[in-house]
Amino acid sequence: MDGMANASAQQQMVNSDQNQAQTVGTQMQADNQKQQMRRWQIMQDSQTKKFEIQQDVTVNKAKTGDKMFSKWDQYIRS
């Protein structure tokens, strides 16, 4: 009988260890997913900022060209 009780206790410990390992694995997966989502958000924010900067540069170039043309036009007309 002592052997059965000992085996049962060992089986309970094994089950407990497996449950703990599964819990740790689940937590690691959740943390990994959270990190992936954060990286995705950072990438989206970076791409948005790059696009906004490119738009600003394009508009600025066009305005600069218009200013130069206006000054040249004024010079010719004066």
C-alpha cells in the first residue's frame, strides 16, 4: 500500500509540474504576442511619420520652386 501512495504522490507532483510548465509556456506566448503587437505598432508609427515627412518635403520643394519662379518673374518684369 505504501508503494501505491508513493506512486500516487509522485504522479501528483508530475501533474503539478506539467501544469506549471504549461502555465509558464502560456505566459511566454502571451508576452511574445504582446511584444509582436508593440513592434507592429512601432513600425506603423514609423511608416506614418516617414510618409508625413516625405509629404512635407515634397510640398516644401514645390513652394520653393514657386517662390523662385515668382522672384525671377518679378526681376524680368521690373
